[in-house]
Amino acid sequence: MTGRKVPDPAPPGSSIAPPPLAAGAPSFVQGQVARVTELVTQLGAVALLSARTARSLFRRPLEIDATIHQLDALGVESTGIVAVTSIFIGMVMTIQFAFGLRRFGGVEYIPRVIVLSYLRELAPTLTAVIVGGRIGSGMAAEVGAMNVTEQVDAIRALGADPAKKLVLPRVLASIIAMPVLSLIALALGSLGAMLICATEYGITPQLFVRTSLETANFADLWAGLAKTPVFGFIIAIVGCHFGLRTTGGTEGVGRATTKTVVVVSICILIADFILTKAFLAIGWS
């Protein structure tokens, strides 16, 4: 025995007070308020950047060369990933729909369901999510690297506007490229579905095309394509926003790209819901 006295246990029914919070540690409510404040701040910054970009559209020079360069980097170089994902998604969707429709003797409805799904949702939205993760993170990394190396400050020092030199070409390129990529996804996804229908379920390409055209119409195509410029704007403006706010060197660039991928994906899905409801409300689809 060391002679050290062991404290008596707490009597039954008594409560032991929790340890006090560390000095300066925020409470749960304070943490949530800080998150909401940060969200509002980010939304305001994106709105201001959008307004500056819109105003710069009418100022010379028109940045045509930079826009064409971005079209090549954002649109042409994204064709490969769009082609591969669209073909295999069309194949997988065909197998899944056939598995369900076969129970009800409705295999012949596969082309109609697949093409309608691609026209209205899969082609524009899925393409935007996939391409948005690629080009949005690329924009954030490129602009963020320029920001941490003070190239953006150099542009301001020379009297130019970063919103016009950096943001506007990327926004225009994304708005132009997204409808084209969506059409490519629609064509190749339908081609993949047609291939599976012909090889697995005895639906000839002629029957596939005829039944699809009997069901789909221009309003279905419009309902999907009309969303793509909005998706393109969201991808570009979010990527450039996080790029221009990048700090902390290479680690900051990595954080900016990660945030961009997450925010772009969420914003596209939210915008898709809002646009779908709006189109249905005004009778555009």
C-alpha cells in the first residue's frame, strides 16, 4: 500500500457534471450558424462573379481566341469520356428495363422507355455530372494555380478584369459545349441500347427506331437540351469561383478542386429538379 487515498464513489442517484467545454470551442448552434453564414457568403460571391462576367460580355475585346481554346479543352477533350459512359449506360439500362418489363410481357416497350429516358434526363443530366466533375475541377485547378502564383493579381495590376480574361471564355465554352455533348450522349446511348436489343432480345434496329420515333417528339428533346446551357454555366462559374478564392499553395488548389466536384454535382441535380418543375408548369415539356 502506498497510503494514497482512493476517492469514494458517487452516491446512488447523484449525477456527475460533464466536463466543461474547452475555452473558445464553438457550440453546436454556433457551428451551424457559421456554416449557414459561409454558405450565404459563397452564394453572394458566386452571384457577384456572375454579374461581373455578364457585364464583361459586352466589353471589347471579345476574347474569341480564348473561348475557342476553352472549347477544345472543355468540349473536344471530354468527348471520349462522354462516349464511353453513354454507350455502357445505355447497355446497362436496357438490361435492367428488360429484366423488369419481361415480367409483364412488355419487352417491346424497351426502346420507347430507353429513348425517352435519355431524351429527358439521362443525356443532359448524367452528361453534366460526369463532364462537370472533369472540367469543373480542371477550371478550379487551373485558375487556382494562377491565383496562388499571383498571376491573377498581375492581371489586375495591368488594368484587366479577371472575370473577362479568365471566367468569361470558360463560361461561354461550357454553355456552348454542353448541348453538343448531350446530343453525343443521346446518340451513343441509344446506339448501345439498340445493340443490346438486337443481340439479346430480338428487337431489330428498324423496330427500335420506329417505336422510339412513335413515342418521342421534339418536346422531349427540347425538355432535355434546354437544361444543358444552365448546367454549363453552373459548371464554369462554380469552378472559376473556387479557383479565384484559392489560397494556401498547392494544398489549397487540391481543396478547391475537391469542393468544386462536390458543389457542381449537387448544384446540377438541384437545378435539374427546378428546371423540370418549371418546364412542366409552363407547358414546355
